[in-house]
Amino acid sequence: MQLQEMIEKRRSVRSYSDTPAEPEILEEVCGFLEQAKPLYPGIQTYMEIVDKEQVRFFMPWKAPQLLAIYSENKPGYLENAGFLGQQLDLFLQSLGLGTCWLGLAKLREKTCPEGMEFVILLAFGYPKGEVPLRSKEQFRRKKLSQIASEADPRLEPARLAPSSTNSQPWYFLREQEVFHAYCSTKGLLRHKGLGDMNRIDMGIALAQLYAANMGTFRFFREEYPEKKDGWEYIGSFRL
């Protein structure tokens, strides 16, 4: 199953079996990580699979295994981390595993690669009980007209993207065949930690657009983007 097919089916899973993924599955995951596309190729990142014993959970459930994402702290590194991690999220779900982004979880020992810092964890494992893939109608999301200057159906993958507390902090301004992506600076963004999550969320949404348009998606930043009150410019893209 291709990543694009998972966009309208994935769900965040919060109840896991204690059984870890088999070594051959983990080998597939590692292979996928090696060819995942970064949003910013110039930012060095490192991703590793860790066990639940290495993680401090701040929620009443645990996943058997998690992906830890580390990165250089450079402009765009949070969006880049979300972009890479969401590609893996879709891949894991295509293998029949459940996933969930964990903004409220930390590594017990932060042994980061030199020059990098810990960014975020993505939980994964076999769901406890049967968790059917959902239909598009089951997503609780804003309408396209609420997140974009034009209700362009090509933005549907971004509309369906997961986000912290379902905040959906994105807005897309279309200018001919170019889309400009903005992140909300209202509400949650005033809190630094949740603000970081919103930047990661932007990368997640852009990753879904990439997964739906792998052959044509092109991301770049404009030097003098249009300013929008209450919004921060993240970057521009073509589909």
C-alpha cells in the first residue's frame, strides 16, 4: 500500500499490544528512514528506534516502541522533523501498525548525536484489539475554505493531517500555481512548547502534500513573502 493511500485512512492509536514489531518489520522501517525525503536537505537529522523503557510517558498509555527524532537547531528544523516523521507515520500504518505523535513524552536520557538536540517521539506498535482504518468522513477537521484562500481540492491531504490537540494551525494562500504556507501565531503558539508543536505540525501537513504529489511537490522559501496578521510564513510550494 502506498503512502498516498493512507492519508484518508490513518488514525492516531493510543492503545497498544505489548508485542513489539518483528525484526523484519524494523528492518523495513530502517530502510524506509534511509530514503525519506527531508524538507530542508541542509539540516542534519538522526532518527532511531527506542523501547518504551527509555521514555518518560506523561499519558496513561504506552507504546512498545517509538521513533526518536533528533536535529540540528537551524531555521526550519521543527518543520523538517515533522516532514520526515510523518512520512514514516504513513509507512508504518501501511504495514498494519498503529502510530501516534507524542508531544508529551521525553527520553529518560538525552544522549543526542553531537551538534543535535532531541525534537519529538513518534509512538508505534500493534494496536490492542482491532482498530479499523477510518473513512474520510470520520475525520474531524476544518473545511478547506477555513484553511485556505481558495478551497483547492489539492490541499485535502493537508486538511486531513494530524496536529497537536487537533489545532490545525495552517493556512494556505494561493498565488496562481504557488501555495504559501502560514502557521498560526495565535492561542497555542504563545506557549513555547505548544508553539514548537505547531511548527512540527506544519511539517506534518506538508509531508502529506508531498506523499500525495511525490513527483511534482516542490518546496521553497520566498525572500519577501506576503505578511498576514496573526500568521507566520513557513514556506511556499508547488504541487
